[in-house]
Amino acid sequence: MTQPIDVVEMFKQAAFEVDNRRLTNLRPDTVIATLGMDSVAVMELVSYFEEKLEVRIPDEELSRIRTVKDLRDAIARLLPDRPFAS
């Protein structure tokens, strides 16, 4: 069985790789804008998810993403056959 995708853990890893940030207190309801990442870092973060999960997140989805949970929900809609951690 496929391992569930844990977007919070992936987000922590991505933030460290693209912006050298350790987000130890990251939660699903964390508002991404409060993390102090600039728009370039956020786009690199999105690219990280797209590359790792082999998915393309459309711009109209991106514009609705405010929290880590929103990101997870958007990816879950794009990958309906994959399990996601809550």
C-alpha cells in the first residue's frame, strides 16, 4: 500500500531546502503568509511539491491557498487516487 502523503512534513522539508527555514511548529492551520517567506521562496516551495508529487498545481488553485491545509486539500483534489495524512 502507498504511504500517505504528509503535506505538513513535506512542507517542513521544502521550507528547509528552498529557504533554509526550520518550521518546527508548523501545523495544518498555519497561514503560509505568516512564515515570512518571500514570493520567490513560496514559488520554489510549490515547485518542490510539484516535482516530488509529479503534479501541476494550476494558478487558480494557488490563488486560493492560504494555509498548509489548503495546500494539502488542493493537492488531494489533483491526486484523488493518493492517500493523504490528515
